[in-house]
Amino acid sequence: MQSDYRARFPLSIRLAHAINRLLTWGMTTPDRQRLLSEGLADWEAMAEDQRPRQVLGRAIRGIPAAIWFRLSDRDITSMPAGIALSLVGLGGIVSGSAASPYPEPFKLFVVVTSAGLLLVGVNFVRNPRRVILARYRPAGLLAAVGFTGLAVTFPTAAQWPYDGPVLENVVMDRAMQVSFVVIAIGFLLLIAASHVREGRRWVTTAGIVLVIGTATLGVTQIVWGVTMAPIDLTMSVPSLVIGLGALSFVHVLPRLRHLDIVYSEVKTGRLDQQGLRKGKS
Amino acid sequence: MKRRDGTGLVRNELRLLLTAADLQIAGHDRFHGYDLARHLADAEDGSSIMSQPTLYRSLRRLEDRGALSSEWEDPAEAARQGREGRPRRYYRLTAAGAELATSELHEQQLRWISGRLVPLPANTAD
């Protein structure tokens, strides 16, 4: 059933429908088309006995509920989170490869990490209702190597290119390094999950570890970004974005437990009934 | 939102289910989403019409539980009513839905009665 959006509708219905289109963006096509078609007929029925102002009021009143459902409903896709992660990864690649004053090894691992996150995000977008473990192997490996590298090559006070006091805060430095290591372990667990029989448990463990790592990273990046603001805005803004992105993922990760977790596509014939890999332990 | 122990429905789902039962008793064998939302608002004097995201999510969950069934309107019927290409989705209360609504109403009555019963003093039986 196609949604039938026609310019001859009154302005209130067109605006209400536009709000619906925006709020359903990223959902799978059948779900979205059903909601849009049903919604359009609904607005039309409402316009028969209500004023345009009331139609618009109802559309606007629905925005918070729709946002909440999109973020929390296990039946709805993880696509927005995947897109956000892809953008964070892309931004990291750009900022890491740009001529920033950080040591070269650190910049290299920023790019590797960002490439891994970009791939994880792309995988979410490709299939937002299932975790297909085999697809997360290259992404997980890149991210794990990248985050480990970031922890190891973290700039020392002597390498710190600014006059500001940021890196002199030992607690912040260690917190950031620990979060890098924890996230790397989380990604390694995700890779391991694709090699074992009871992969679902490993994915759950990986999820818990990633929640801890991303929560720490989110908080430290935001604090770091705020502290950097008077020193260098070009470094502060990406840091704040990464921090907020990480915290948004803390919210999304627990939802992963509701998704189907499979080793690979069913068509490969290598799956058992739960979709996990056969014959390995 | 916490699901109720008896029926496993959240408040909005329950409100819609009871409204659907009410509509069926009133002789409407099928109704679209806005019908339900409007009747609910009318029944609860002064409440505003339920927003679309809340309405459709609740309807979908009631459908998943088998309390409602739904179907798209025949486009020819929509065209006859001047809604060419914009058929409505109509819902019906199923037998399971009617049973669920009855059991909820029964529970509500019990709660209402028990809330008004005054315990007798222990020695009045003699």
C-alpha cells in the first residue's frame, strides 16, 4: 500500500504528513508505508470534523511520543543509531587525517578506529533488525585495533601540542585510556561471538562491556571537549560530538538484546535453528 | 509503562480496547484509528484526541495480541466516498479481544466493589 501524498491536500494535512514522514524516516519500507498511509487517511478523517489548527496540534503533540518510540521500541529499527555512528566515524576519519597537531601514530589510530566505527554503523544501517555477526568481524577488528592503538599512543604531556592544562589531568587521561581498552575488549568479544557455538551469550557480554566503555568514553569526551573549548574549538566540537554519540549508544546498546543475532545470512546454509554457527565450540 | 498483571495491557491499550468494545456494542462492526481515538476522547470528557504515534503503536500491539484484526478498505469503496487512492485501515474487535475486554471490566468491577466494602468488626458474627 503506497502512501498517497497529493499537493491538493489542505496545508494542515500536508504539514502533518510531512511531520509523519520525518518521524518515520529510517523505518523499514512496509512498516513506514503502512503508518504513512494509515496516518494520511486519519488526518483526512480528522480534517472533516476538526479545525486545521487542531490537526496540526495533534501532529505536533505526537512528536515527543514518536521520538521516544523510535529510541526505545525494540520493534523499531536501529537505523538512526547506525547513521549517527557512521557520521561519527566519518567525522573521525576527516579530523584524524587532517593536519592536526597530534602525534602521527595517534592520528593513524584515530583513522583506523573511525573506519571501524563507520563500518559498524553501515552494518546497522544495512540490516537494522538483525545482528549478523560475520558482517561485524572486519568492523570489530578495525575498531578493536584502533581503540587499543589509541590507548597505547595516547599523547603524553611532552607530546601535547597545546599550552592548555587538559592533559595534565591524570584522572581524565587514564579514564580515557581505560575506556579505549574496555571498548576494544568489547569489540574483541563481539568477534569471538562469531566463532563460538553459544554466540548469543558472548554478544550479551560484549554489549555490557561496550556499554561500560562507551559510557566512560562519552563522559570523558564531553568533559574534555568542554575543557578544550577555550583552547581550540576545532578539537572541542568533534570531541563533544563523539561524547554525545557515545552516550547515545549507551542507550541503544541494551536494545540490541532484542534483535535477532545470527552468524551469517541464512542462505549460506551454515546456521542452526537459532542462526548461530554449527559445529564450533 | 508497566503492563497490568491481569490482561498484560498498558493503560492506553486498555482504553482503546474498551472503546472498541463500546463501539461494537453501539453497532459499529468496524472502525478506523481516528474513529477510535475520537470516541475515546468523547467518552473521557475533556481529554484530547490521542496522538498518532501512541494510537498506532497501541493498535499494533492489540493486533499482535489478537484482540483486534485489521484490513485495508477496498479502494473502490474509498473512491465511492470521494477518497480516491486513500483507503482507510479498518479494525474489528475479535472474539479474543471481546473476552479480554470482558475480563478487564470484570476486574474493574471487583476493584470498585472491594474499594467500597467496609470490613465488619470481628465480633459482629455472634
